[in-house]
Amino acid sequence: MFEHRWRRRHRDGHTGRRPKPVIITLKELPEKFEPTPKRSTDPIYLELAEVEALKLVELEKLSFEEAAARMNISRNTVWRLAKSAREKLAKAIIESKEIIIGQE
């Protein structure tokens, strides 16, 4: 039912005790992500605002307050947009769904 997998790296690059095994509950994961899935499924739609919020917070490492100032919206709205984008991306990867940005 559960599969244990050892992480390949040591914490902070130092040697020491091995990290605890990670329990993986997913039965089937795609080996790679392809923009056009082989299965015909409904695509995942990402709004441009979600992509921008995710880019600012995750790639540019801005705080939610700094990202909110850049986007001219509230901090809570940036948090909501980034959370929504993360959930959609996770679903697209796990379920091998196509991602469409900026259209609905």
C-alpha cells in the first residue's frame, strides 16, 4: 500500500544519519510531463494573475506583501492566487493534464 523511498541527498549537504524514508502513496506518476497528454482529459486552466503571483512568490522569492505591491492587489489576494496556481499545477502533473495559460 505504501512505498518507502530514501531521499538521495543529506540535509544541508552534510553527512550524518540518513533522512527518514518518505512514504509515497501515489500509485502511478507520469515519468515526464508532456504539454499534450496522450489521454484525452479536460485541461487545467491557469489565469495570468495566478501565473504572475506564482512567479513573484516562488521564482523571484518576494514576500506576499512585496508581490502584492508589484501587482497592485492585496496580500491575501496574492496568497489566494499562488495557492490556486500550486493546486492546479499539482493536479495537472499528477493527473497528466494539459495546462492552458490565460484562456478559458
